Amino acid sequence: MDIGFTEEQELLRDTARRFFEAECPTKFVRERMATPEAMTDAFWAKLAEQGWLGIVYPEEFGGSGLGMVDVVVLMEEMGRAVMPGPFFASVLLGGAAIGEAGSPAQREHWLPRVAAGGAKAALAWTEPNLRWDAAGIMMTAREAGGGFRLSGSKLFVPDAHLADVLVVAARTRDGASLEDGVSLFLVPKGAGGVSVSVLPTIDETRKLCEVRFEDVALGREALLGEAHQGWAPLARVLDRAIVALCAEMCGGAQRVLDMTAEYAKIRIAFGKPIGSYQGVKHKAADMLVDLENARSLTYYAAWALDEAPQEAPLAVSMAKAYASDAYRKVAGAGIQLHGGIGFTWEHDLQLYFKRARASEVAFGDAAWHRERVARLVGA
Amino acid sequence: MDFADSLEEAAFRAEFRRWLEQNLPPEICVDDAQDQRVAPDRETLEQRIAWQRRMNAAGWVGIAWPKEYGGRGAGPMQQAIYNEEYARARAPILPAASGLNLLGPTLIHWGTDAQKAQHLPRILNADELWCQGFSEPGAGGDLAGLRTRAVDAGEHFIVNGQKVWTSGAHFADWCFLLVRTDPEAPKHHGISYLLVDMKTPGVEVRPLVLLNGHRHFNEVFFTDVAVPKENLVGPLNQGWKVAITTLMFERSGAGGRDHALQIARLFELAKQLPSRQEPAWNDSHIRQQLAQLAIDAKALQVTRLRSLTRRLRGEPPGPEGSILKLFGSELAVRISDFAATLLGPYATIEAETEAVPDAARWFHRVLGARQYTIAGGTSEIQRNIIGERVLGLPKG
């Protein structure tokens, strides 16, 4: 038993940290978040160069073929930097869905292009119903003329406006259970009947979109993998994305804690640094406890996804429930301990606070995941 | 990263588990080892002493001690596996626990050969039971403020003073005692560490009864107690350093391991007990609370393993160690608070009932959980330590 990282993973961490310190200072984050892309082509190319756009794809498709524990290392650094842009949406959602569900031809067509930075993907699966399970897939795709027609709308889709290809989950039949009957489709950019609008969101570093489908015609070849069998691969993509998000949240929380501890050492009030007061000190200690526990659960979930898949669903939900609360609490406490300046636009805490709020609810909030934990443990 | 046992670890685990299955008498098993760590009467004490001697004869006591002192030189991972299996078997905490976990390692580090030869084998075989004479009425969290005085009287020290919260003193044969030998020196620099035979004239033990009726603790009064000079551990007036060794061992063992079992039982009870018209399990609020307890227990378990990994890799201790005692004890309070809401009046009676056969155990958990956020360094002190030593914040 060894709950630590390998030398290669520590090297990845060092490389990533130095990369983001150089290429993604918060000045860059603020500039990018004011734009629809939240990204520059040059930065995207650098991510590709590092091999990170293909981090989870098999080497035969130009990826690095790494596992979740490696991803967790990278994501902590991305979270620490509040890296903007469609990395998560393209690499860990859209591209990952193609990797998980696609035919060899589909994977061969898309994965190398995503990994090389030439194409971006996105995943449209959530709808206005606020569900994070198969029951939330209510949009339909009916068979017509040898192909399919998609009708309905998707909401809260990360970075759909930047995608060259959208992976869309829709119900192709009423199955014996809610998981049965979901299919995944590849919808190329510019497909007729698809309209994408970017929503103004709390976290502008990663845009969320509404995507409407008005009787969108797709050929048979647009089907990703097997008809009606799309939920299982989608669920696997989502579980891995959740753990990646948890790791990103831990990295952000650590940065908030670092900033807060630094401030508490230098900010003087009533003749002493505020960190010497127990009220401040104890709040900071609680931030550390929350963060370290969130890390522990994230690491365990990452390992389970790689090595103990039967333990993974419970581990994933435990991590997301805990991290959702932890990042919110840490970011909030960080602002509290900074006093007034913590709430300004100018101070960087706002970037983390907003990322925490967005991440808290993505893929299911703490209450959603606690329910899943209760059902799994109590079964 | 690997959460699974290695082949050696798995073999060790299986070996100890099998030995326990074959040798642990069911009548001495307990549900809450920590809460039931001090034998409630002499008969139980004798049973546990016999048990420790059986374990010792088979080489299962003090496994982390070096071989030359009767241990196996087992590493931290084996010790962790040993602790897990021991807890899983519901075995009672050994009567010589203070000696095994606190004094023994301290003597191994600081003791003279004569002290080691006299005491270590007896600790292993429960021939000597020890109590810890550290806290005083005026020196709890601020231990270095202690005032029990030891005066040099030639061949002996003469000790006068009072200790409090002395667990097991009523059964103990010996006491490891912190005394002030130089009242003129700054408080951390005038302390010495003595070994005191509890049968020495002038030692008086008075029971301290807790609000749950437990009689674990005592006040111990020292009136002109003569302690031979060869019972000094470490250099004169440098006993604080020796005490730090003891405290480090105490801290590393803390945090509790019963949580997962208790939480599992609460899941069961939620399905059986009513909340309004239906099983409590049907109430989503109940499920949310149960889930959070399960999540917290898992987080604690993994954080403990991360801390262990650092030790195994020889890395300097990270923040995980400080967190364990704080989070573990506060989780125990949350478990007991939830149990109180779930069980309602069942948790207020110390009796077996048809609906809740283990109501008496829950009675004690609900009543007792608040001890552990205080004992062994209060939560407030733990937060100070995290803030100061881990985050580098200035002292108040």
C-alpha cells in the first residue's frame, strides 16, 4: 500500500506548475475570460505540445495513454492556475466520449486531431431538468430516412460554441430502464437546425451554452457506437470527468489557502498580524482540513477508476460530494479572511470563488452525490 | 499510487487475522475499544492481562519495538495493518497500552540500559502496568506549566505535587511522571522525567468519575515521595524533550478507528427505526446525514494512509498527521449527535431493547463523544498547531 505519487508523476507536477506559472498568470486568465474563446491559439498549441490535449487518449491516436492518477496531478495544477478555456470540455468530455463510445474509425478520425490541437470537441448531455443521471436525458432522436432527427435542447453545455464536433446524448427508444435507450451522436459544427448561444455565467473562464436542436438531420454514421447503448460509456466518461474536476478543485483550493495564509501573516490589525488571532488561525486550519480530506477522496477515486472499477462509483460520488462543499467553503473563507479586498474585482480570489461556485454544481452537487453514496452504501 | 495490500502486507494481515480468530476469547471482546480501554473492574483487568500474556507468548505484542527489546522491528505499515485487524476483531485495548505505546518507545529512545532491561520485558508481558503522570489541575493544554516539584535529596528525589487525568492509576504499578526540578529556569527548561513505583509511600490515588459514570481517570497525590535517582529518564532538567517523544507517540496513535463500523450500524438502524410514519431511511435528510458520515469516515481513513505513506517513504511529516486527531474526534461527535437524533429516547437508556439491542452502546457513545475533542490535545489546540506549524501563522 502506498498512497503517494511516482517520480514521473512528480515530474509532471513540476513541469505543469512551471508551465502554468509562466504561461497562465492570472493576468492571462483575466484577459481570456473577457473573450468568448477564453483561450488563444498559441496557448492551445502549447498545451498540445506538452501532450496534455491527448493525456488520456491511447498512444496509437496521438495521446499519452495516461491514467486517472496522472490526470489528477495535471488537473491540480490547472486548478491552481484557474486555467481558462475548453480543455475540460474538449479533452475530458467531448473527446473522451468519442474515445469511450466511438467505433475504431470514429476514434481514428477525431482523437488525433483533438490531441494535436487541430479540433475541439464538446459534450451536450444536460437539459433544463437539473438531473445528473440517465433520467435527465429527455431529448429525443427518432429514426427517419435511414438516419436520425434530433429535437430538443441542451442546457449548461461547456464550450459548445468552440466545438468542431458536438457529442449529443439523446433518447432513441423507451427502454426497460432509464439507462437503456440513450444514444450518442456526433453533430458537426454548422449542422443545419443547431443553434448555440453562449450564456453569461458566473465563471467566465469556461463558458456554458444553450444548444437547440430543431429537427436536426443526421446520417447513420453520426451514431457514436451502438444505438440505445450510449449511457454506459457516457457514465464512465462522466465519472472520470468528475474526478478530474475534483482534482482541479483541490488545486484551486490550495492556492486560496496559500494566498490566505500569506495575507494572514502580513496584514496587521490592532498591532498584530491577523493570523495570530485564534479566530483567523482556526478558520485557516479548518480550510486545510477540508482541502486535505478532499484530496484524499479524490486520490482514492482516481485510483479506483484505474485499478478497482467496482469501487469507483461510490468513490467518485464521495469525492465530488466532499470537494463540492470543500472548495466552496475554502473559497468563501478565503474571502472572509481577506476582509474587504477579498471581495474586489482586482484581487484574484474572485477567480477561485467563481470557479468554486461553478464546480460545486457541475455533474451534481454535494446533495446529489450524497444521495448516490447513501444508495450505494445502504444497498 | 496503490491502495491494495502488497503480497507481503496481505500475508501479514492474513496471518494476524487467523491468529486472532483462533486465539481471541469472545467474552473479552468490546464494541468501543477506546471508550472501554480501562477495565471497569479487577476481574476484567485480569482477563485482559491473561490475554496480553497469550499474545506476548506468540510474539504479537509490541511488534514495532526493535527486536533487541522483544519486538519484531515491524514498520509503520505492518503496525497499521495490525491495528486494523485488532480493531476488526473487536479485541480490547491491552492493559499495558500506556507502557507499550508511550513509555516503552520513550525508554527505547532515552532510557538507560538498566531501565530498559528492568521495564521493557515487563511491559510486554503485562507484568507492569503504567500510568501517565503529566497533566495537573493547572497544566493541561499548557503542560509545560506543571508544578509538581522534585527536590534533590542525595540518593533520591523527593516529589510533592498533584497530577490529574491519570488514566488507569488505580491499577497501575508504575507511573512515568513529569516534575519540575528547577523552578528558577524558564518553564520548558526545568522539567525532568521520572519513573515512580506506585507502591512508594506517599502516593495516593483518588478516582475521578466522569459524567458517563466511567472511572478511568484519577487524581494522584504525591506527598514526600522518594524516587531513586536511577529512575531519572534523560538528562536532569531536560525532561521536556523526553516528554515530547512521549507526546509524539500519543498523537500518532490518536484519531479513532471505530467510525466505519458505527456508521454501518447506523445505516442498518435507519432502515429499522421509524421517523414519522415510515422507516427513517425513507427520509432524504436522514440519508444525506448518513452519507456525509460515511464520506467523512472514508476521508479520514485515506488521509491516515497518506500520512503513513509519508512516514514509509521517509518524507518529513506533512499536514495529514495534525488533521487526524482533530477530524477524527470531531467526526465521532457528529456520529453520536446523529445517533441521538436517529435513536431518540433509545439512546438515553443504558439497556438492551427489542428495537435497539445495542442501545446501551449508543448510550455511551452519545454521552461520551465529547471527551475525545478534549483529551489528548483539545480541538482548539490542534487548530493552533495546524495554523502555526503547518500554515506558519504567528503565535497569538
